Amino acid sequence: MTKNLSSLQGTSISYYYDPNVPILHRVDFTADATKIGLIGDNGSGKSTLLKIIAGKLKPTSGTISTGSKPYLMAQDKIPGDERTVAQILDIEQYFVAYDRLMKGEANASDYTALEGNWSFASRIEKVRSSWFPSLPLDRRVSDISGGEYAAIGLAYIELHRPKIVLLDEPSNNLDLAHRQLLVKLLVDYTATIIIATHDRQLLQYVDSIWEMKTGNLTKIEGTYTDYLTMCNVRQSQAEQRLSSASKEIRRLNRAVTDLEKRQSRKRDNNRTAASQKRGSKMSMNGLKSRSQASLGHDRAKLLERKRNADIARVEAGKEVEKPHNIRLQGFLQTPYAKSQQILRLLDDTGWETIIGGDDRVALLGENGVGKSSLIRSISDVQYRNKLRAWAELVHPDNPSQIAILSQNSLHLCYEKSVWEELTSSLPEYEKQEVFTILARLSFNENSSNKLIKDLSGGERFRVALAEVLLSKPEKRLIILDEPTNSLDLASLKATEQMLSQFSGAILVVSHDLEFLQQISVNRWIELTSDGLSEFVNPPDY
């Protein structure tokens, strides 16, 4: 019987960093030649699950069964990794053997390495030309960008064709062209693929969604759109259960009150009968005892039903997702006499354009073409001389009108609490106003007292963006350099809501077309090796 190389099964998988905090709790799953989108908040256990499946982490309990060795593409480069591109692709031995063969110096081990792989060189060149055409095979990991590292990891899949593929946020550092290659790979590839991602467009190409939440795994058949539909149904059902349980509790409360009133009337009647000496003392006491026992039994039954309804209400309440809508109205300023000319983009061909007012501009371009350098040139005048395309303030005497923010450089004090960070960075606001701002940013009392260093990446970005949006004097232009990298889906939504409420101009470097559309980008500028250009319609994914 032929072994099914794409089969994958996990049985009762649990993993604990802390005995009291389960990252995974008795998780079961099976997969076979299917494409799965793994989603969940940052810290929910997605990367942990992938590492357990790959055999890089041992579960606290449970078993993993795989039809073949899984290939795990990690999210980021490992610091100090000095492997070459050829070593990452696992082709170094082949190339050494091929080189010796061409020189007439091949030995027995070289022929073993080459046996059955005589056409491998052409396959390698084909993959290289697609994923990293200008990157030498002897280049070391420490000398390549995050986007190049991701491209090499994806090229490995196309070259070696593993039957179980695990991808951890593969599109984070990819430019638009490489995202399109990733989509093509995902669509065409026949294997078991689990892709942990916040990329909503990528999630439209999977067969099912696995949602990680509070240590549990929920499986939904279909794409991300189907998942959202299921979430709405689940929310509606939970709200209905909560409403029914609340109504039942109110009804039982009234029933208990009515019963207590009947008990009170019976006690009054018994006292009246006793005072009028109706019936013998023994019969009167017997009637009283039976009556009290019956009423007591009825009351106990009602209270038991009320306890059950209370439990049902609590459980339904846990399932109801609390909306985390970020509302900054009343704090955001409408820029006075909005400047129509804030930033000028130029290149050495003479092309230029102005950004200002309420422009929403996306700056696109391949990895390494110079987008981040263009942003750096705004504040580094001398640096502009080295660039083909650069940016400069129209009014350089007023640099405070703009703010530059990137996911990996938030300029926060990591040793301060959220409360301390906001009160120190927004001194113009009264303490009560800061309390209100924190609440509107979905920070409760406990999370407001957390240190910045203990927040998730999405929470930190929310704090940093709030400081920019709420600062006084207000900003006229916000510049964002790859803001969505490593943001989970909830943080993405919060970021989109916050930016949508800003009335000034935005310039954003990003390849996440869904994000760009959600913040209403209306201008599309591309930087290539030939310079800058602007086009009317957004590119296709």
C-alpha cells in the first residue's frame, strides 16, 4: 500500500509554557492534500502549533502523525544565521558535485549526488529566475533582506516539492510581484499546506480556516469570506442564547417573588386561623408543616432553575464577541486651512508630484528598490544626493506637520505603562481625557497598566498611532512604512478604523492591497529602477 505523503494528524495536542496557561489544549486535527489558513490573535499559539507539527517543539501531551517530513518556513531570519542561499535551498552539495564534474574532478560521492538529477540545474535556474534572479547562491543570510529571505523559503517549496508545507506569515516582507507568485504557488500546488497569516487576500485561496483562540482550534470549511459569514452566524446565535437566558432569569425572578408573596399570605392566614382557634392544634400544625414543605420545595426548584439560567447566561456572554470599535471623534482635530502642498516626491528624470490635503497615497515598488530610502530622505537632506528618487517638505521650516511611523520603529518607551506613555506623550490632555482615550482604544484598567514591552505588536502599534493622531498641533501628513507587518487581524481592523478617522494626508508604503483599499487610498505611485510614476487604478493581486 502506497504511503500517503500529504497526510497529517494531531491527536489531543496540548502545550504549556506555564502549567496554568495552556497555549494549546487537547487540539485535534487532520489534513490531507488541502490548503488551510491558520488565524488567531498574536500570541494565540499559531507559530507554536506549526513548530509542533514540524517536530521542532515537543507537545506537552498528544501525538503527531505525518506522511512525510514537514517543511516549515519560519516568519523571520534567525539572528546570526550565516548560511548561504545555496545552503538554505539545500542544493550546495549538488552544485559542488556539478562544479567538480565540469572540471573533470568528480568522485564517487559526486556521482551519487548527481545521479537522477542531471536536469536539476535547469530547474534551479528556472526557480531562481522567478523568485530571486539577481541574488547569488553564495550570498549569506546576514546580507539579504527579509523579503529576499522569504522568497528563498518559497523557492525551496517549488524546487523540492515537499508534501506537507507550513508557512508562518509568508507574505509579511514580500512585494506585490512576489505576493502574486505566492498566490500562484498556493493555487497550483498539490499538498497539505498550512499557512499562518493575517493576509486577508491570501486567505481567499484556502480550502478551510483553522481559528486559534484561548488554546482551542475551531475548523471552518471554506475561505476567509466563509469564515466571516460563520462568525456572524455564531455571533447571532450567541446573542440569541444570551437574550433567552436573560429573559428566563427575569421570568424566574418574578416567579420566586410571586412564590414568596404566596408564602407570606399563607403565613398570615395561618396566624389568623390560629388566633381564631379554628381546628385542633395538631391538625393546624400538620397543615402548616405540609404547606411550608411544599412551598419550600417549589422555591428550591425555582432557585435551581435560576442558577442554571445564570450559568447559561454567563456561557453565552463569553461567546458574544465584544465589538472593539476605535472611536476618536472629539479628539481628532480637523486641520485648520488644510495645506494642499506638504510633501514633494521627485526623481532624477525631472518627474515630481505634490502630496497634501486629504490625499491617500500608496507608494509601491519591489523590495530593495528604495522606498524606505525615499522616506529617510525627508529628514536627511544629504542622503538625497545618493538616490534616484527622493522626497522633500514643501515648507521645510515646519517639519512638525508630518509624522513618520513604521511597524518596527515605534519610538515608544518600553519601560513605561500604557497610561504613563500616553500621559507623557500627550501632555495637552487632561487625565480624564486620557482615560477616555484609553477606553476608546480598547484598553481597560488592567491593560492600561501593562508595560509597553509586555504588549503585543498590534497593541504597541495602536498606542504609537494614537500618539501621532492625537498630538498637538495636529499632523497634516502621516507617513507609514510597512505598517501591517506582524499585525493580527484584530489589530489590522483597529489600525484601519483609526486611519479612516484622520482627515489629513497619508502616504503609506505597503503591498497589502486589502489594507490600502480599507483606508481609501486614492493615489497609486510606483517606484522602479527607472524612477517614479503614477497610475490611476490599483494593481491586481
